[in-house]
Amino acid sequence: MSARPSPPRAAALLGAPLLGAVLLALGCEVDLERMLEQRKAEAYEASSAFADGMAMRTPPAGTVPALAPTGPEELLSGRSAAGYVTALPLLVSAELLERGQDRYQIFCRPCHGAQGDGETAVARSMLLRRPLSLLDARARALPAGAVYRAISEGYGLMPSYAAQLAVSDRWAVVAYVQALALSQSLRLAELPEELRREAEPWLR
Ligand code: HEC
């Protein structure tokens, strides 16, 4: 690796001071403080603009935040009236599994391991309760909705990943976790002929 910054990075580093210098040379005054200084209502401040004397407003009834996920209950919560959903509530495709693998490697692998067996340096340092192996019988018996819930809401010592993973990404990870568990428990002889021939050279 070279110590010199790559061209895009160098441009980004030089960009801001350069822009400032150009604006100064042109005689423009750059006042970046004005947005902070302008008249405005702060959170929890009193305001005479509204009858209740408060600046903060409650959104009108029925308002949905622009970025709030929408969809059927099963998709958003992983649960239906009958309990955890057992089948994935979206189409499972190769793309979805690839996305799931990608997100799993970033957000789950540090604790649950690349193979899902929970053997990682981070896991070994967690003294109170270690991340479980996603391959063992208890984890494999979890319905898809329970894995989704663990990701969305957290579980015991495991934090929620709702802020990092969109609804579809969480289901992609669920699909990948299921595929991972399957891949670690299949016997070579159980694979279809074509896949077996493809796998054999890797297993020598
Ligand atoms: C910081 C470490 C850590 C990360 C990262 C992490 N987990 Fe966990 N996970 C744990 C621990 C610890 C437990 C056991 C919690 C307990 O028993 O209190 C657990 C439990 C679980 C369970 C079991 C839930 C149940 O109902 O028994 C599942 C499924 C799971 N994790 C999946 C995931 C997935 C998928 C990801 C990635 C989105 C992930 N975890 C990321 C530490 C982690």
C-alpha cells in the first residue's frame, strides 16, 4: 500500500480549504454560523405562536414518518396473530441471500462467527453470556420470525440492529442464517449430483 492519498481522497481533503480560499479571493464573506444564529424555536421552548404556549407540535393524527417502513404485520414484526412466522414473508432469491451474507458478515459475524458457530475473539471475551452458535439445535429450531425479532429488538445481551438494518435487510440476514445452518449440517451425499461434483474439489 502506498502512503500517498489516492486522488479522490486528496481532492476531498483539498476541496474545502480551496473553496474557502476561492470565495475569500472573490471577496465573498462565508458566514456558516447564520443557520445557528437565526431566530428559531428550540425543542421544549415556550412559544406564543400556538394556543398551548409550546413550540413543539404533535404531528396530525394518522401521520406516518416519511422513512417509516410500511407493510403487513408479519413483515414488519415477524409475528402474526398465531405467533412467530415460520416462512419468510418475502421472496427468497439469490440476490436476497447475497445481500444477507453481506450484511451478516458486517453485523453478525464479529460475535456469531463466519460459519455461525459463535467461535470468535469477541465471543470469547463476552464473559457474562456468550453469543450462541447459530448451528446448534436450539438456534436451528427458532422460527424465522424469532430470528427476525432478535435482530429487530435485540435479545438479552444482544443489542437491536434495527438502526443498521432495514426491514428487507433483516429478512435477508434471516434467510442467510438459515442457509448457513443448512450448509454446515448437510452431508455431501445428500447434495444433488451436480452440486456434489462442484463441492468435492473444495473438500479434499
Ligand atoms: C455483540 C455481539 C453480537 C452481535 C454482533 C450479534 N449477536 Fe446475536 N447474540 C449475541 C448474544 C450474546 C446472544 C445471547 C443473548 C443472551 O442470551 O442474553 C445472541 C443471541 C442471538 C440469537 C438467539 C435469539 C433467541 O431467541 O434465542 C439469534 C438468532 C441471534 N443472536 C442472531 C444474530 C444476528 C442475525 C446478528 C446480526 C444481525 C447478531 N445476532 C449479532 C451476541 C451478538
